[in-house]
Amino acid sequence: QDREVSVVEAAPKKLYINGQWRDASGGATLEVHDPSTGEVLCSVADATEEDGWEALRAAEAAQESFAAMPPRKRADILMKAFELMHERKDDLALLMTLEMGKPLAEAYGEVNYAAEFFRHFAEEATRISGNYQTAPAGNARFIVAKQPVGPSILITPWNFPLAMGTRKLGPAIAAGCTSVLKPAELTPLSMLALAQLLEDAGVPAGVVNIVVTSTAGKVMEPLIRSGIARKLSFTGSTGVGKKLLEQCADKVMRTSMELGGNASFVVFEDADLDKAVEGAMQAKMRNSGEACTAANRIFVHESVISEFSEKLAARMGELQVGRGVAEGTTVGPMVDAKQRDKVAELVDDAVKSGAEVVLGGEPAAGEGFFYKPTVLKGVPREARMWREEIFGPVAPVTPFTDEGEVIKWVNSTEYGLVNYVFTENLNRALRVAEAVESGMVGINQGVVSNPAAPFGGVKESGLGREGGDIGIDEFLESKYIGIAVN
Ligand code: ADP
């Protein structure tokens, strides 16, 4: 209890602009809540449009000198930040759990995952390279140089408050881009603590600016439309992403968009069922289901669906719902009342259209925004949760009969982020992996997030990739220099 109070007290609560910690112009603040109790944790500065402009001007002013910083120095800063994240993991994890709700063990996992983006991109920073080529006609040479795209606007969601920030800041810093980052207003403390850490790691003033605001649309739109920033990297809902793409069109900005998902989890009759159940637990219950990679539709071959559902319900029944900081908790609260009510609405809709409740099926009583781990069987294809992201601890299981049919169902969504396939047949695994429309596929594994791999979606799940050896390209331009040769 004392630790909870002291870690919140010690957390930075101001805007971080041009290397300075500042109140919002006008002095407004917004409240941050603990979703496991609904109580106010603290208040933080609530930026106005003017603050947004100052942050963008600071990023603009710092761009030239930061781009000229030797790559090795940028790499050293990122490596230092990686080390500091490990040194401060206890505070970072606790702060994250308090403002977001996830179980403390998962918060530690996220600190580790988030830090890996800094290490990965520290390694990439010194490997940025171009090309030298003879023109096909022999009369010229081509040099292709990679240059930072320029000041960038980064907008992140509340479900992974640290990792979604480091996944953008890592490549931006490695590439030599300055930035204005706007974290989700529900979970600003993690990002403010990270800003403090980046300052301590040696990030120069103006290179990273953090703007927390309760009026995201009003503050960010003029900044995006100004064209001063050359790049927008966004992680969030498809609806907001589309709106932002429109705003970016004005000045033809580069964009990276990590949007919603509607992942299928397919269990074939030749799968190792125990492995499949464990995979489903990860794909479904990581972050209490509040992940764009979460298994939203679980298709199980009709010959094994009874056994699979029983095993899954048994594992789901073992989960312990509670405050993320409490010993033994494996499922935390939903991030707010709105999110919990949305989950309840989707479950009620599925049940009304004929789904059978195997486990859970209702919000938990008492304070906080909890929803019980839920398994639904026989969810009809017209249920809303078939098309909409559940973003909660609800596993809808439904039967299928053959491969061709299930691939059609998997692809019958406007989303295309990730799909999971469980089978012991290698030919089938590859065939299905190639046929499904998604940026990522997990074969016999329920997690695909890895800083060393390119994360991203197709269709309305987004544009671009974060991480992997191509992640840094999102923040680089290729400049072709042609040289005439006599
Ligand atoms: P979620 O459904 O996960 O809350 P959102 O897309 O609403 O996803 O939020 C993701 C991020 O986008 C958050 O930081 C949020 O504040 C921000 N955001 C929401 N609306 C806008 C907007 N109109 N302009 C800029 N940012 C926005």
C-alpha cells in the first residue's frame, strides 16, 4: 500500500516539452484512475493546443542537430535507456499496473518487452546503410542514402502503455527523428516516467516531447495538418486511424498505422490439443484480452471441439480475477467502465443470438471494472462479436468442418492483423499460413509480439511494420543521388 502511494507520488505529472517539465498553459489537469477500484490515483497536466504547438516547435527546432548526432551516440543513448528500464522495472511495472490494471507479473513482462525495443533499435542505429549501383546503361552511378524522415507525431493507446511508446520511440531515435508523443489519457503515467528515463539516458532537449491531453482531437489535428511533422505513427482503433489518415492526406505525410484486429484462432483435428489450449490462453488472456492481437474468434474442428472447450473452460476457470497488484492475480480489470460495458454488451448480444455460456458471462460484482473470464460455445456467425473486437476476457468457440471453409471464415473480416493456426501437419500449417489474409500468423504459438520481428497488419488493420529489420525504415526516407559518369 505504501509502495503504491509512493510510486504514484514520485511519478512525473507535468508535460515534457523541450527538455523541461511544465504545467499546461492555463494550468488544467486531468485525473488518472485505478481501474481496479475506480479511485483517483493522481492528476497530471492536461495540455492545450498551445502546449501542443510548443512541443511540435521544439521537435522541429531539434531535428537538424539530432539528425547530425553520430549513430553510435544515438545507439548508446538507447542502450542506456534499455539498462535504466531494467534498473527501474519495479517502479515502472507497479505504476503501469496501477493506472492500467494488468496483473503485476504481466506489467513486468511488458517492461521487459518494451525495453527490448530500445536494445533492438540501438543495434539498428549503427546499421543504417544505403546502396551504390551502376546504372543499367553504364553512364551513371546511383547512390541511395537513408535519411531521417523528420519530426514525427507518435500517438499511443492505453493497453500497452510502455511498449507501444518504445516501439515508436526506439526506431525514431535510432533513425534520427525528433518527436511529439501523445500517450492515451487513461494511462499517461507510464509514458511520463519513460520521458524522465530518456532524459536521464541523455536524450537531448526537444528530441522527445510528451503531451498528455484530454482533448486529443482538438490538440493533435492542427499539428498534423500543419505539415511541420513529416510522419505520423499511430496505434489505436481503426476508426480513429482512418480519421488521422484523412488529416495526414492534407500534407501527404508518411504514416504507420497499427489498428484494430479480429484474429482467428484455428484448431485443426490433428493439433496437439493441450498445446492448443495453452496457446489459446495466451492469445486470448494476455493483457486480459485487451490486445489487438487477441484471439477474437476461436474455430475448432467439430471432432475435437467438445474436448477443447472443456479443457479451455477448465483453464479459464483457474484464473484469479483481482487487483493487478494482489498476489496471485492473473486477470485484472478492464481499463474503464466503458470498456467493461462494451464487453458485457457483446456477450449479451451473442447469448441472445444463441451462444451457450460455458463459463462466466457477466461482469464481476463490487468495485472496479471487472469482467469474469468467459467461454462461449456455438456463437452464431451473425453475433456482433464475430465482427467487432471484444477486447476482454471472452473466448467464443465455434465448430468448423473443413479447411477451405474455415479459411473463408478467417478471411471474412475487414481486419487482417494476425491469425493463429494449430496443427501438427507441416503442409497444412504452411498452406493455411499462406492463405490467410493477415500481416502475421502464429503457428502452434499464441503470441507473435517480438521486437525482432515485423509487427503489423493488412487490410483495415493498418499500414507499415514496427520492429524487425524493416521497422526502422518507417522513420527513414531513401534519397537517390544520380551521378553522371563520362
Ligand atoms: P482505444 O479504442 O484503444 O481507446 P483510440 O483509437 O480511441 O483507441 O485511442 C488510441 C489513441 O488515439 C489514444 O492516445 C487516444 O487519445 C488517441 N486519439 C483518440 N482520438 C483521437 C483524435 N481524434 N486525434 C488524435 N488522437 C486521438
